[in-house]
Amino acid sequence: VNAQKSGKLTSQATAKFEAWRKLPYVLSSVPLARTGDTVVGVKDGLSTWLCELVVTGKTSEEALKYFLELENDAAADIE
């Protein structure tokens, strides 16, 4: 999961990375950034990796859709 915008990573984001481990179709979720870290978004340069997330689905398209939903949800937690 890459930062979608630049700013500071909130505690809500890091809590989500941990909570994702309990979701169906999530095989692993490994946080790579910590609360308070300054992150770079895609519009400002090479984006910061926030979390290593591995998901599965019935099809690759379904897995990608699920991954993108989680990634978009994390973007809201950068201030």
C-alpha cells in the first residue's frame, strides 16, 4: 500500500494495518510506516510504502478490487 497523498500518518492508519489481518481474504498485513511518520504521496514524488498487504479473491480481478478498496480507505488517514 502506497501513500496516496503527502502528510503525516495518523494512528488510525496504523491501527487499520493491524486490523486488516483479521479481515477475510487478507493473507497478511505488515505495517512499514509508523504513526507520525512523514509520508510522500504519488503527486509529490516516489510514494512511501505504508504497508505490505497481500489479499486473495475468487479471481484476480476480485482480489485487486478488494486491495484497492483497502488502499483507498487508508488514504483518508494521512493528514
